Amino acid sequence: MTKRLFDTDSHLLEFEARVLDVRERDGGVWVLLDQTAFAPEAGGQPSDIGTLGGANVLDVREDGEELWHLVDKEIVSNETVCCKIDYFRRLRHLQNHTGEHIVTGLFHREYGLNNVGFHLGHEDVTLDLDGCIEMSTLRHIEHLANVAVAENRKVNILYPSDGELATLSYRAKGEIAGRVRLVEIEGLDLCACCVPHVKYTGEVGGIRLLSAMRYKGGTRIHMKCGLDAIAHSNIQDDRESELSQLLSLPPERLVEGVRKMADDLGVAKYRIVQMKRERICSLIDSFETKTEQVCLFESELEVNELRVLATGIAEKTGQLCAAFSGDDVGGYRFVLVDPLAFAETAARFRAAFLPKGGGKPPVLQGTVEATEQNLRAFFEIEHA
Ligand SMILES: [Zn+2]
């Protein structure tokens, strides 16, 4: 059994311990200590890291009542080693995990919702609730959570007897095996939990609830606490300042500026569609008096626009019309219309260029990788 020093003192960052056992497993060296302040991977968050003797601790895992430390160097059994926890990783875990308890405690108190999932990853922190919420609810809870941080409420770790436990009302994700460890945020929340917590809520530093989305019939909330929240704000500030420079607008006018750009873009796109239509109509009209087959290349036309063009010309001339748009490097979109010998032309075209696409007689359409020169040559030689 490993004595869990972190259970009662989350601020213990340096300690000495005796090496009870060293084992090689899955290509790594795992060390068992008589006591440890390294919290293992548990409760939705990764383990602490740090140093043990002269080695780096990369991971810590629970195996029954034993805690095994994955290290990057051989460690001698039976010796006493000095150990040090990586402070910033621990602080990040403390701030986000107690922050999550504050938030879920408030959701439970205010709306009767339960926490059904928590994940603290390297980048992202999420918590899952068993009900749906609105954005206004998120802001309300964020406000109350930050008030609880500012009030610097005491956080207690409790190990109640079975008798005491029976009288307590506390939150828990499921049945708990063995002794129940409760984390109490005074006057706010009581929750079963196995990981280290801050001693006072003020240490959480601040809580940001970033977004809420529907998830498995409930809600997934993305959140950041303390130093993570500050880092997130810095990234947002940098992004805002870059946008501000790009659009030559002060930050408070960015939304207005982007909205205007979107409107202008919509008008421009509409104008382009109109101009393309006019161009297609005038091209079709230009074939009014001709009766030979046509192969033409137009820039920036989509397949549906090429179809209008090729069908219109084929109807005017009564002959084959092939229309292409694209370039030799990226390939061409095409529409081929042959009112006279579609099956034969389509078969020859397919054999020559292996185009992708389909269509119904007398239309073949899709994309093709070929050069303009080869495509023009095909229609001139094969059908001249
Ligand atoms: Zn917890």
C-alpha cells in the first residue's frame, strides 16, 4: 500500500520516500514508493509529473492500493529518494478541478443538474451535465462561480465514518468502493472526489465558461480556470488585435465591420452570378447562325453553368458542344452535349481522358485531367 500524501495536503510539492519495488513493464521502468505526493491519473485528469531520485516521473498509475511511478531512468530499490512535483502542472490541475466542483456544485444547487463527465486534457477542459441549458444560464453560473472564488471559501477534505456518511447529502458520480473521500467547499458544495484540491477557492483565480453545446442528451461545457483562463484571454486579445489591424477598425467596431464585409461579399457574389449569366446568354446568341460542332474554354464557370452554356449552344447548332472551365494544372470541369451521336462520342471521350462524372444522354458532365491542347485536338481530329 502506498501512503497518499496528496490526499490531505495538495500543497506538498517535495518529499522523501523509500523505494519498495522497481519493475520493468511495457518497455518502461515503474517504481513503487512507500509514500507519495504524486497524484495518479484519476478523476478525469492526467497524473502529476516531476522528479524522483535522478529520474523524471512521466506518469503515475493506481494498481489497487499501490501507486506506481513511470520513470525514465533505472532506480535502485530500498533506497530513499527525494521527489519533487512539477508545480505548474499541479497548479493547473488544482485550479481547473476545484473550479469544476464550484461550477457543477452551482449547477446542481441552482438547476438540479448533475455532473456526468469531466475531462482535463492538455489543452481543453470539459464538463458534462445531464440537462440542457441556455447561454444566459451559463453566464449566470459563471458569475456566481467567480463570486465564490472571490469569497475565498475554505475547501475541506473529509473522511466521514459510515454513520456520518449516511446523514450527509453529497454529490457523487456513482457507487464508491471503499472509504469515501469528500471535498467540501464551505457553504457551497459537498462532492465525493479522489484528486487534490486547492485549500481556498481564491486559489482558483477565476473561472471562464467558454461555451455550452448539446451533448448526448445533455450539455458539454468548455471551461478554463486560473492561469489557463488568462492564457486563453491573451490568445483572444492577440486575435482581436490582429483582426483590428486587418480591418483597420477599433475592436469595438469589429462585428459591425465583419457584418458589412459579409453584406458586400453577398452583393458582389450576386453580381458575379448575374455577369456570368449575361456572358452565357451572349455566347449562346453568338452561335445563332453557325452549324458546326463547338469546343470552347471559359474561365470560372461551374458545371451547372457549363451545362446551360453547352446545352444552349447545342440546341442552336444542332451539333456537338463541349464546354470546359479550369486549367491544365488543376484539371477541368466540363459538359459535353451531343444531340447526334452521344453514345459514340461519350465512349470515345471516356476512353481518351478517363473523366470523372456522369450525366444523362445527350449530356456527359464532370471533371477531367487533361491539357487544353489535347482536349481541343480531340474534338478537332475526331470530329472534323
Ligand atoms: Zn472531483
